[in-house]
Amino acid sequence: MRKIIFAVFSVLLLFVSCEIFCETLNKKEKSDSKLFKSIKKTQTNSGSKKLSLTPKYKREDIDTEIWDLSVLDTARDVDYMDEIEKDVVLEMNMARTNPKKYAELYIEPRTKKFNGKIYGGNLQTFEGVAVVNECIKFMNSQKPLQTLAPSKGLTRAAKDHAETQSLTGETGHDSTDGADPFTRMKRYGSYRTAGENISYGSKTAREIVVTLLIDDGVKNRGHRKNIMSKDFKTTGIGFAAQHKKYGCECVLDYADDFIEKE
């Protein structure tokens, strides 16, 4: 059973720091690194008692002549996700099925916003525009992948973690009861391969997905690999509109053929 976890912390639309934990069978490897660092001080918000859609959330524009929503918007009709969670699934499916076009439209424009390693005038990055160009090159080299299907069980696992951390202000993959992501997922079903990304601070679906794909400061580009993995077929998203330290949080769980518990 192969398990991969990646967590990212983002503030002011870009990453602040990153914790990476990988587990393959009985072999474990753990490292910490920081991603985009804000020059400005981060403001904190109090946690909420339940997951809720931030009132400031607005779905990004999507050209339906380019993107076939009847194919890509796999989570739109489910009743267990909020709109932003459904949009995260949509954005990942756009990136997976047409990586070159996704990079052209949503990643390449960022290259014009760098001054050295400063992005957007106020954010210090570790790799500067180089990591964005590398991401574009990667996306241009990728073959189209199948869409991710939404999973109720994976979503419940993701929401459990996002909701808890929205109240406690904690970060990372382990729950307050000591459960790791795979324990949480197994409460709701079974799988052979699974993984988890966590984003803190990004407030829109596109920002969550694009910054995970860029993966500044992470040598193995693990967040990008999770999104673009051919092994993953299902996904669950949990978005908490408030987080005591980072403002909001999004947990993204992945699996191959996730078998839901009845």
C-alpha cells in the first residue's frame, strides 16, 4: 500500500511554508522546508465551529469554449461538497486533462509578476520565476490524464481534518486524536494507494491548485505530483473558511479506486 502526504501553508495567495511527509510501506521519510514567505505580517482569524463557504468567495472565470464542463465538472451535482470544494475538483481536472492549456492560461501569466524573487510586489519566494518556468515546462511535457471522480468517503475524511484544525489552529496531517490521513480515510472506505495535500491560506480554488502545482521550495515537487498522478482516480476536498493562524484551510485527499463503506 503506497501512501503519500504533502501539506502546504499559504498566505496572501502564495505559500508561506511547507511540511512534507512520505510513507511507502514501512519506510518513512520526513523533511520540512519553507515556501513563499510574506514580507507583511500574517493576520489571524478565529476558528469557526463548522465548515462554511467564505462569503468573499467568487468562482474564477472559465471559458467554456475551451473547457468542457460536462466532462470536467465531476463534482458539481454531489450534495456533500461546498461550491469551492467542487471548484477545486474542477480545477484539478482542468489541469490533468489539458496540462499545457492550463499552464498557458493560469500559470504562465505569473512570470510577469516577478522582480527577482519578489512576487506581486510584496511576497518573497525561494526560487523566484525559475520555479514557475519549470512548472510550465513540466505541464507542457505531460500527457492528458483522466478526470478525478469525487468520493464521499474521501471528502468526509478531508472535512473531518479541516474542521478540526479550523477550531484548534493546528497544522499538519495528524489529528488531535493521533489519527494520520490514512486512518481517517479508512474510516470511510478502502484503497490501495492514497495521498493528501493540505493548503493553508489560499482562498480560491484556482489559487489552491496553481500554487500546489508550482510547488516553490519543494525539491521533489510532491504537491504537483499528487495532483498530476496517474495513480489517483478519486478525490475528496474539505475546505474550512476560517483557520486561527492562516485564515482558511483546504485538505485534498486522493486515492486510486476508493471503495466506500456502506
